[in-house]
Amino acid sequence: MSSLRPVLRKLRGMPASDGAGVKLVRVIGTPQLPDLNPFLMLDEFGTDRPEDYLAGFPSHPHRGFETVTYMLDGRMRHKDNHGNEGVLVPGSVQWMTAGRGIVHSEMPEQEQGRMRGFQLWVNLPASEKMTAPRYQEYGPDHFPETEVSPGVRVKVIAGRVGAHQGAIAQPATDPLYLDIGLQAGARFEQPVPEGHSAFAYVFEGAARFGEGDAATNGAKGELLVFGPGERIAVQGGQDGTRLILVAGRPLNEPVARYGPFVMNTQAEIRQAFEDFQAGRF
């Protein structure tokens, strides 16, 4: 029988602000968890106070990695300097490969109501850091919620759950990205490639990971980092649970990072600044 992945660490995010002052919780990319190769950052944003989000994320550059935006509530308009523009609505996903360089903005398209979602940063291998920018962007109809067993509903964003394949593909890191809803006591198991880094983040209710005496509880707002093994097991708490489960192949390459640029060497970071200032993105 395949081995169950244990929980190695459990931690909470830190309040932060980004863009022009958007309030959020940074879960990966903090002093306690600087990264989880290949994942560089995870932000959760969730508020019904317009003053927390209205300033948005005005034009800013990226090079050398991918940004993954998953909207749960609210509408966000994005534009870039390559002529791309669109609106992310509830349930939609934008997987943007910045590659050699892009300048974009992400601005709320509403002035009232709830704005909630996640942004994940995923590193790119050296061989792909200078590729042309591209988008994998899909509306909510591409991510149907599937009842995979009684009391267990899953949206497959990337990877596979049984016969259900996610719309997003990235061979470099072979990601798994699931939005999982569990009724009280419902149990779900998911195979995860043995070498992949993996984490879960509980954003509604509470859950129990693993089985028997070795199980670990995870409360709302907690990130759980899994150790080695071939599958992850989770059980819904008494009030039901919602969480994201994310995994990806580590790149095991040097990381040079400064703000919105993630390369392999400091010389490449300096080149990124030069290229951006010279208008070459």
C-alpha cells in the first residue's frame, strides 16, 4: 500500500500589504517559510471592506516565474504591456507565465462587496525563465465542482483527480492544485508524486490530515507542509471544511530573488533591472 504523507510543519500566515496598499495574509514568502520549492509565495486576500482592496495592484513588472491567481469572490481586471486584458470573475483562474518579462496591473472592478482569493508564485526552471510571456486563463465553467465521493467535492485546477483532469498544464513543475470541500467527517485521499513538495491551506472550517494517532489537525488560516510519501489523506471537521491542496516538482536550482524578479544569479537580477528600466519587457 502506498505511504501516507505526514505533516512536517503547521504555521499561520502574516498580515501584509502589497500593490498600492491591498491588505492580505502572506502564508509562503515570510521569514518562517521563505519558500517551498518550487513555490515562492502564497497570498490569501479576503475582505468585504472596499478600503482594503480598492487601491489594487497598479502596473508592476515580473520576470522569471509564474503567478497564479484564483478568484473565489469579486472581480479583478488585468491589463499588460503586450495588449492583453480581461476580467477575473469568481471561480476563474489566471496562470501567467511571466517568462522574460511583463508589466501588468490587477485592479478591482468593483467598489463594494467581497473580494477573496489566492495568489501563488511558482518558480520557472532556468531553461524557461526567458521564454515569451503567456497566459493560461479560464473562467469558472472550466473548473466544475465534482462530487468525487459522498460529502467530498473537488475543483481540479491543475493535475488529476481520478478521471478529472485540470485545465492548467505546466510540464516543468507538474503542478497539482485542488480546491476541496468536505462535509463533516467526509474523507478524501489524493495521490501525490513522491518527490513533489506539497502543502494544504485551510480557508474555511477545520480538517484532520493523516490517520490514526499520527493525524494532525488543521484550523482555518493554517498552512500544513507535508513530508515524503505517495498520498495525502484529509477528513472534514464538524462544521465542514474548505481547503486548497497544492503540490509541484522542486526545481533544485539556485534562486536569486529581488522583488518581482526571480532568476538564478545576481547578475541575471541586475540584467532584469536594466532591461526593465530600458523598456525591454
